[in-house]
Amino acid sequence: MRISATATPDPKVISRRRFLYGAGALVALVAVVGWLKKSARHSAPGPSGTAAALAPAVAFLGALFGRELSDADRTELTDRLAFAVRVTPGLSADYEVLARQLDRLARDSGGGQFLKASSAQREAIIDRIMRIEPPSLAERAWAHFVRTRKRYYHMRFETVPQLAWLYRHSGVPWRARGYARWQGIPGDWREYTRAGAPYP
Amino acid sequence: MIGGRAYDLCIIGAGLAGGLLAAQATRKGHSVALLEAGSRFRFGERSTQLLHHQTLAGPRWPWLNEGRDHYVDSSTDSIGVGYALNSNRVKGVGGSTLHWDGRINRLMPVDFSAATGNGLGMDWPITYEELEPWYSQADWELGVSGTWHPAMPPRSRAFPMQGFPISVDDAVWVPIADRLGIEVFPTPWAINSRPFAGYSQCVAFAACQICPSGARYSAQRHIAIAESSGLCELSPETVARRIDLGPSGEVKAIHARRLDGQEVEVRARVYVIAAHAVESARLLLLSKVGNHADQVGRNLMEHVYVDTGGYLSDRRFYPGRVGYEVLESLSYYRSRERGQRGGIKLEFTFDQDPLRDLDSRGLWGSRLAQHDRDRFGRWIGVEAETEMQPNPDSRVTLDAGQTDLFGDPVPNIRFAFSAPDHRTRQQAGEILANLLHEVGASEVSQDPLGATSWGAHHMGTCRMSRDPDQGVVDSDCRVHGTSNLYVAGSSVFPTSGALQPSLTIAALTLRLAEHLQQVLS
């Protein structure tokens, strides 16, 4: 049987070339869909201001300042973080980057999530984050093109200082020092003319 | 909308000077157009503003607009450290009184004759005695709580409110000051020690960076008075861009643009620029007005603080507890030797947060918590507010390379020190080190010129002078060579002294208001 070069191929027979084309297209399609899903996940207005979404940042602050947070501490920090997210576009994304980085480091140290890590593990993770060196000029230039590097440095040198400011200006450190009032908490202004309670 | 008619008075800038002037003018029945580049922050939003500051601070402060407030800082080239202008000013209805300590002093009589009395700087064209009645009126307009001490300048009228006593921590300095022959006394504050002017007494005494109750003075008080008269039209988010000056020296109009892009033209009989030392000079430079002697923008001054502190192992204080250190001293204000150095005022402090060592000392986690337990409350410090001499090389210019959101050149600020400034800071450092030695502090450290060591007091750039070639405005604060253009605020200060400028701004403004009353009548 002669097979003409121009003959219509049998649609049920898949040539090797067609198979390769198809497989390539499928892989590309999967990649594109995956990327689109990931992008959508990042840009979608998720539950960024919820207590659950902010829990890693709260836990991070407790570990950063070496304090076992009380329920009152956690509530106050959560409220303040929620306020910060509400009034500052982009901040929730910054906190998400931090949370992912914390979880990644927790996995690296053999655990699961940062939130489930022990105090010692958390302190070790904080140590790794705080020891990140400022980028050199070349690294800064490189980070300009590589989004993950840019986020990495932004997390350490923008997000962490902002969170530290928030913590220092909250009631949490004052409570730890035995204070009952601090900025914005009204009371008798003459209190400063009397000795305070002994330090804990 | 503002600009639809002619006004008696057009004021550019709704801060302390602009707000007070607007109130005074409307009290006399004059119509006022009040332009403010910043936004209006409602009084009822104070608690939210405080929360905003406590959670975000830095460049995310609510009053900052990057496109509008862009500037270039060349100070690193001249003095080795940069100047964060936007962290040291507030653009908004109320200006910098939206976010300030509230410490409030008169200048010393000798400050008005700095050249003849101290051999440095220049003499003001007015004396302390001429300004004294206005100082007294300013005390009552702003609401000052104070207790007079012989070391303070003479005054013709008592403080409107009783002063705040010294704190339990401040008392540690009293026997040491006695031993050294230094006079210490509680500083006056523009904070209510009793209900005053329709606002409550302070319930947390100065501890809040943004006062949620209104007990600390803000120019919003006077702007409210002006607006309630029905004679003042306030236009926030309106940036004055050009002064239209006729050939006879008479200003015809102010051209401005709102942040929403709308053009505004305001016509008035008299115009007052009250946009603080940087923006007042910038507007004159942009308009090519008042600069025939190349004086606009020159002699930019600030108060540089020298900070010294150490630790006491045998005593714990209560820093940051509701309350505030209030003790100060003028015993070293002037040197015995003429021409050697500028003024030095001492302020005593206990406020240092060990948690700030997070990055600077490489402490975090449990080590930082232990550091806080060990160090908090043991720190004792003295700060010296120092006088900066007028210096023509310390200046505001227009930056040729960068523009704001409207396409206008941004201000380029360049602080410069002179030899007496270095001597002032050096001597301040010696005085402070001796005090820390006397109190028995250990680990004494001194930061002569750090990023946090500025007073956020911008002065000069449009200074007063009798001689039109030596300054920008005359003794009535009218721009030399013009007939109806004035400048209000600390930009007209010929010298800075070493005392907070707010009360002098208010006194000069009240004096200007009286002059304008005569002009407008």
C-alpha cells in the first residue's frame, strides 16, 4: 500500500511530533494556569486583617522582643496590626511575605509552621532573620530585577523595623515593666510627681 | 470656593502664625482667605492620629504627601549629616502644633541684641521690651502653664495657668544643682494644667505625641475661632505657587493649585506668607520677590541638641510613665566671654528606651528582654539645646533638578555651621559631661550631632532687618520693596537663641496683627 505524502493522516494515529507538540502545549498551559492562580492569590483581597492572618506577625513580635505574650498583649498587637493594614495599602502583602519567610525557616529547622514552633526554635529563626546583612550595591542592583530578593530585603529592612516601632509604641512593653498607663491612656497627670510601683 | 471674591487678608499657611493671625483678623471684622498646602485633620480624629503615629510613624505619617513635600537635602555635604525635613515639620491645618511637645519659652532679652550684647549674630530691629506685651498676650492666647522663676525673662503679666511641678525623677538633680550653683526650674508648657479656653486639663501630661484631648495647644483652636466668625474661608490642600507682584511693589494676587489640580487665584488687600522657614523662602524664590539683596533663603537656623546620658546602678526612675521631665536651666545660657559661643539651655531627661537597641546593639529575643529589665529606668541624661548662628551659607535654594507634583522646583536645604556653633556644642558637651559626673553616672555617652538631635525648629531665611540689604522683611515683617506683602513665623527671626520658638512666633504674630489692623483700617 502506498501512502501518499499528501494524504490526510488518520486522526486516530498520533505521530511522535504531534505528541511532543501536544505535551509541550500542555506543560505550558499548566504553567500559565499555575502562574495565573498564583498571581490571583497574591492580588486577591484576602482576609489580610483577620486575627488568623496577623497571627504570624504577632508571634514574630513576641519572639523578636523575647516576651511571652499574654492574651491582652496579643489582642492589642492584633488590633494595631489590623489598623496598620487597613490604612496602609501593601502592608498586608509585607506581612504575608514575612509569614512565608518565617514558615520557610521553620521548615528548614525541621518543624512545620512558625506558629507551631517552640520558643527555642522561634528564637533561632529570629536570629537568622536579624542577621541578614544589608545588601551590597551589587545585590541591591540584582534585587531590583529579582522580585524575591527585593521582597527578602524589604522584609528585613522595612517590615521588621515597622513592626518593631509598632511594638515599642504599644502597651505591651509597658505592661511588662509594670506600668498601668502609657501614651494615650488618660488618668491623673499628677501621677508623675509620685514614685511609681516597684519594677517587676 | 475660595478665590471667588476679594478679601481683606490672604494668609498662606494655617499653622501657628497663620491660624493665630486669621483669628485676630476676623475678631476685628476683616475677611480672610486662608490657604494651607496640607490636609485638614478633624479634631475628633486625634485619637486615630495618635494610633497612626504609634503604629506606622516614619514616612507613613498621615500628613505627608510625597509629591507635594518632596525636597533635596544637601546638608550631608556641608555638615556631615543629613536632615530629614519631612520628619521635622507637619503640613496640615494646624501645622507643627499638631505634633509637638508643647514646651514654650520666651527668648531672653539678650537674644534681641545678640551682636551688641554677645558679639555674635545680629541685633533684632525690635527689643525684648517692645515684644514683651505681645509675649504676655501670647501666653493667654495659647494657654501657657508656668511658674515664674527669677532666671526667666521679666514679664508684665502672670501666667494664665499654674505651672507643672517637677517630677519625682527630676528631684534627683536639685541637690546637685544647689551644689554646683546652677538654677533649675520647671519649664512652662502650652498644656492646660486646668480647664482653659474651652479645653480640658491635661489627663496624661505631655506623654502623648499627638494630644487626643486638645489640652495641649494646637493652632486648630484659633482656626476654629476664625472659621466660626463666618469671615474666614479656609482652603486646605491648596499650594501657593506664585506671588503676582506689580511694578509698584504691590501684590495683586496669589496663584495656587489644589491637590485635585484646580487652579486658584486669590486677591486681597494684604498678603501674609506664614508657611514656615523652608516653604516661605521657597515661595518668594519661585516668585522672584523680595530677593533684591540675595537674602531670601539664607541664614537657615535650627536648634542642635547635644545629648549626654549614663546609667545609675543604685536608683531606678520612671521614664515614660504618665508624666514628663520638666526641669531646665538657663545658667549656662550665655558665655562670660563675648563672641565665643551661642546660647545653651539645659533640659534634664530620663527617657531612654532600651528596646531601641534592637538593631543598634544587635540584641533581640530573650537577650533584648533581659537588656530591658536591666536597663530600663536606670538611665539619666541631660540635653543641651544650643543656639545656631545666622550663616549666609546655611540656606534654602530652589533645586534645579527636581520638581514637585506641580512641576515647581523643590527646596534644596543645606545647613552650615560656623566656628561659634562648633564651640557652642563643644562647651555644651563639657557642661553635660560634668553634670553626669556629679550625679555619679557610669557608661556616660554623648552624641554631639546625631540624627535625632535636632529641635525641629526652622528659623531664618526671611529675616527681619532695618537695612533692606541685610534681610528680607522690615521690623513690621513687611517684605522690603513691597507695600502689602508680609511674612509671619520663625522665618523672620534674625537669630535663634537657644529656646523653643513657638511663643516668639505667637508674639510676633500678635504684633503683626495689630499692625495689619492699622493698615486695613
